[in-house]
Amino acid sequence: MGKTLFELAKQAQPDYPHQIILAKVDGKLHELKDMEIENEKVEYITTAAAVGNETYRRSVVLLMLHAIYQTAPEHSIDRVTIEYSISKGLYCSLKADFQVTEEFLARVKTKMQEIVAADIPITKRMIQTSEAVKLFEKYGMEDKTKLFKYRRSSYVNIYNLDGFEDYFYGYMAPSTGMLGVFDLFVYDEGFVLQLPVKEAPEIVPEFAPQQKLFQVLKESTQWANMLGIDTVGALNEHITNNDMNSLILVQEALQEQKIVEIVNSIKKRKSTKFVMIAGPSSSGKTTFANRLSIQLRANGYKPHPISVDNYFVEREQTPLDEDGNYNFEDLHAIDIELFNRHMEQLLEGKRVCMPTFNFKTGKKEYGNDYLQLGAEDILVIEGIHCLNDEMSYMLPKESKYKIYISALTQLNVDEHNRVATTDGRLIRRLVRDSRTRGASAARTLGMWESVRKGEEKNIFPFQEHADAMFNSAMPYELSVLKPYVEPLLFSVGEDEPEYQEAKRLLKFLAYFLPYTSENIPINSIVREFVGGGCFKVCQTAPSPSGTPGEGVGGAVSCDCSA
């Protein structure tokens, strides 16, 4: 008789610097359960891997929920909601008969530590979906009953921790003994569960409040609650009730209202000549820049689009990464001196011949594209480094208005399972890469880690420097994107390294009912990905491989009137 996967993992642990939390058996991911292993090939996954870190974080959420319900007075809690990610942790809200205080959270933390010390198994059982609906109706978890109502699978996996039962989307740890790294503290109207990152899985990172980002997330959540689409089950209910059209129009109106607010803020700064826009890949920067320009025109401005990509240094001067490849995402891949000199000359009212970068030759070219700024002229500049003052160091602070844009998903699978913002952007990019560049899903998935590294280095550290933030995510967009992306994901073969990620995304999308794109307005940010929009989106920036297409920062050029 062979040993169980759990036993083998314990035996192998001394050979690993970090906690083993999952395993691959013959190339397929498995939880560390009582599965017997004979001659199968086993590869261990630690908390230092992305999927291992997510498993750890998900398991600590179960631990926290159990501790909260054990600590609070009986029947005093209506619901606990995992809202969104903030500063390496999870912001949570609690609707109860009492206020969340540091004293209450200290007792919850002590209870969590006690459960960790007891090393209690986290068990899983498979039940019929109809039984799961009844179970969570009994628990008063309406969000889960709505979710399972539209689930095609006949069975649901339910996790149990010492009698506390819940449903979780994704893998879980085998026991509480490996879940000892976390912290809890009051923040705003709720609290934060601070958790380790894969780069340092044994350390609770310092909490660095991102107040601007937090307020945008909070506002977007309020919008979702107002529209009645805070969870996937609620969204599916709207689709089946055939009332999506008005919901879409209201959401678009809310976004347009936010754009108008930004323009009004720009107007208050009489000295603004440069609107600097940055954001991670697939944020919808091009459509946003066009819609912003329309509102600027409506307010008496003459906006001119400027792509920082046209200021790349000559190809042979491009910095190299650690593998010896051109690093187009490095700040010094931009001819900073030339950019600043041109912008300064424009600010002085001089006439400047603007460059166009030829990505085939790797050189800047000059034609008859001259620009001179009058009193009403304003530049709308888009590039991954636009929030970094080093890129525009010669320009007076008062002349710049900085905007950070990202797709900050406000939808949860249910109250205890959030939709990762990165998943929303990845699905957007899969659809657009296929439509505009004929890229396979495997290629896009294979590049995503590099994309994320570039964002962590070049974009996220500067997001709080923005004067305004814009959330481009639509609560309904994953239902719209589903019919486009599913065939792409199914095309990834089992023998390809990206298969497990494709499989994970397919499982995730199974929660959503599809919805047609026919009712999406032609100026919607969603149109940038599914097509049919009124703005021409051109893909000219270099990819990490040096071929034309969107790079790590997501910078694109648009040659349409803006």
C-alpha cells in the first residue's frame, strides 16, 4: 500500500524552504488529502508559488470566519463580507448588532491562533447542488443560494472546519496548523485581514494604506450595491429577469459622470496643460482617453493625444533585462530628455515637430506632424510611466494632471469569495489579444507573469501619486466576455504549460451566465475588448518579445481624433 499525499508532503517538507500546501500528481493540481500514491509523479507546491499563496489566503479566510462566529454573541451577526484587496490584505465588512473594535478583533485573532495551535483538519465533502442550496438557506447565506441556483454542475464541494461549513472557490489547505501568519486590525468602517505575499510567505507585510485607491474601490462597491449586482448570483438573476439593458445604461452613466467630475477638476486648475494617464494592462486606457477628450472638448478645450511610445529610444539603446532581452517597460527605454524638451517647448508656446516611432525599424521618424499649444490646447498623454515624476521632471507640477485608471472588479462570487481584479484584466486581454493580434490564449497566459512583474515595478508604486482615479470595470462585463473567451481557453492543450491556468479560468467563468454584447454602447470601455466601438484602437507598442503589440504596461497608441 502506498502513502497518502498528505503523508508524502510531510515527509518532503524538510527539503523545502517554505510550507508545502498543494501538490501536482502527474501534472494535475491536488489538495493534500488522503489520496494514496503508488507510482505517480508528485511535484510539491509551496506558499511561495502564486497558486499556493492564493490557497493559503483562502484558507485563512475560512479560519477567520470560523473564529468570528465563535467569538461574537450567538445570532448577533447578519453577514461578514470579503470586499476587496488592499495593501496585501483583504478589506472586510461586518454587518452585526455590534461595532467592530480593536478589542473584538484582538479576541478573534486569539481564537484564530488557538485554532492554528490545535492543527484542526479542514475537510471537504461533495454534496448535491440542491442540498447545498438548502444548507445555505438554513445558514441565511442568500448569496450562495443564488449562486448555486444557476450552477450547471450537479455537485458542490463544501469545506468544514470544526463544524463550521462554507463554500470556497479554489483549493484549500489540509489543516489549520500551517495558517499561522496573519494579522487583523480595524480600518475605515470595517477591518483588514493582512496576509503574506508569495515573495515572503512567512512574514505579515507592513500595512501601507492606499487611501485614494481605497476610496475608488469603496465608491465602486456602493455603485454595485445600488444596482443590485454585488455578487455573481445577483448578476445572473438580472440576466434571467431580462432587465440588463437599463442596468448597463445606468452603469455607463455613472462612469460618464465620473469622467465629467475629472474634467471639472482639471478646469479648476487653470495651469493644466498635460493630462497624464497611466494604468495596468487592459484597463481600457485608450477608450477612457478618448471619452475624456470628448468631455474636454465639450468644456472648451482642444485636446491632443500624445503616446509616450513615440518617444522610445533607438532600438540599440534600449535597456536589457536580466535575460538579455530588450526591456521596453524600463523607464529608460523612453528618451526622457527629448520628451521633456519637447513638452517644455510646447509649454512655452513654441512650434514642435513631433516624432513617430517606427517599431519595425526601431527608430523615431519626423514628418509634418507639428504641434503648437494655444490657450485652449491641452495634451492627453498616455504611457505606463506617466505617474512617475522622473519621466516628466522638467515640467512644472502645476502643469500636470495625473490620472490612474484600472479595472477594479467590484463583483464577488459570493460574500466570502472575491473576484480578483487581475483575473478580470486577464480575461479582457485574452479576448483583445485574440481579436486584434490573432494571439493564442496560451501565448497571452504565458506572458501574464511578465506583465504582472512590469506592473508591480512601473505602475502600482505610483498610483497614489494620481490626482484622480478611474475604475473602468463593469460589474456585468465577465458575462459579456464569457462567450468570447471560453473557446480561446478550451483551445489550450493538456500538454501546454498554461493548461492549468486555462482550466482554472474556465471553472471560474462557469459561475456566470453569458450575456450578449449587442446592448453595449459603442463608446463603452467594454467595446475596446469585444470590438464594435466607435474609437479606433491601434496596437503599436512593443511586446516583451520585441514584436508589435501591447507591452507589459499596456500602452497603446490611437491615431483617431481625440
